[in-house]
Amino acid sequence: MATFTQAATPYILVLGVGQDAGVPQMGCDTPFCRRAWSDPKLHQTVSSIALVDPDSKSRWIFDATPDLPAQFEFLKETTRDRSNTLSGVFLTHAHIGHYTGLMYLGRESMSSKAVPVYAMPRMKQMLETNAPWSQLVGLKNIDLRPLSDKNAVGLTGNLSVEPFFVPHRDESSETVGFKISSRTKTLVFIPDIDKWERWRTNLADVVRAADFLLVDGTFYADGEIGRPMSEVPHPFVSETMALLRDLPAKDKAKVFFIHFNHSNPLVQGDRQKLREVRTLGFGIAKRGQRINLR
């Protein structure tokens, strides 16, 4: 019989921490990428988390990445539930690292039966009207469930998920973050966002109100890649730390960076930068990290 791990405490499990194209990245020939191609220990799967509820034996995945098969296997191993039961998938937006893993739910792979997929209106329409995603809908491999801004979805009597708009490159869909709530704890998940000043919400206020945050750490600082970084205006880790520098230590400790580009010194194991983040009181998400929500 399938069993979930230990006591009935809902928790977040980090399934991956890389940017959309993973670490190392296709076509990358930097010294780090060359080392990473030859050393699997340096590989990172794409940014994703799971919400696990042992009480109801349920598990939801946030963003269906290109690494979904390995991440689902890791989730099965961690929960000690070898079934292929997946309670649902929540999508943040339509960039490649965040939804293309849905293909593995189709007839060519797991051939799932009506897995709930929660999506905002433009994201939902994109899946319904464009192949191969429309085939998943037509064959009932997935069951699209609509989301709307700041309207929470109740999952169980103890758990809910609330989407909220964030500014980002919205070529094919909206972009949202999620507030995941139990009766006693909240976790905010924002893997992708443009510069914080483009958001009409004060990040420090979000930090004060939440218990945990997993936020966009794509780049550490300017000049990290060989093209104008204004084209990919993620908030630098250095900028986020500066923005939150006046918060008390207990609030800074809530913040974990995730969604690292292969160029980011944090994912490359730069000891000085890793020490700098930790010394300033912030966290760095790792695959397998567990955050209890009780």
C-alpha cells in the first residue's frame, strides 16, 4: 500500500532550482558548463515545487517543467507513494520552463486521466487552442481549471492556493505567483518576475506577511550574460538583498532564492557569493528542501 512520509504535516518540497533551460544549458560552452556537462553532480533540474498533504495523500506540482519525469519520480520516492496519482498542476505562465512538461501527461508518455491543471485565462486559452496541448485537453489527459487574480482555490479543508499577477514578459499568457496557505503558515512562490519596482506591491510588505518565500534569483548581478540584461529584466539577487536590507533578521530568513540561470555564481557553487547571501541573512533553495507548513 502506498504511504506518505511520517506525520501528517503539509509541506513544500523543492523539485528543482534551475532557470527554464536547466543547468547546464544547451549550447553553453563556458568553463562552468563544460565541467557540468561532464559532472552530473553539477546538473540542476528546472525550478519547480510540490505541495504535499499527507492527511489527504495528495500532491500538487507548481509548474510543469521539461524535467517533469525526473521530478515526478523524485516526488514519488520522497513521499513513498509509488502510484502515479497527481492531484493537480498549477501553472505560473507560458515560458518553456513552466508548462512544457505537460507533454509527459499525454498518450505518448504517462497517458494521464484528467489531471487537474490550474491556469489563468490566457494560459488556459493557449492550451485549449494550440497543439500539442489541445490534444491533452481533447483526450482528457488533463482537466483545465480556471484561475483568477487573488481568488483562492481551496484544495482541502486545510490548504488553499491563491494566484496573483506579477509583471513579466507576457507574450503568450499572464504571469502569476502563488500564495500557498495552510491553517497556520503561508508560502509565497514567485519564480519569475521583472524588476521589483514594476510590481505595484511592496516586496517588504509581502515578506512581513508571509512565513516563507521562494523568489526569482535568476541572475546574481549585472553583466552576467553576454547580451543586454535589460532584455531579461529579472531582479538581481544583489538588488533583492539591497531592497530588503533593513528588514529584521527573522524576516530576511524567510526569503529563499530560486530559478537560477546557469550563469549565476550561486548555482555554480561560488563560495564567496554563497557566503555573502547567507551572511546577509537570506537563503538559497536546494532540490530536496522541505518546508513544513504547520
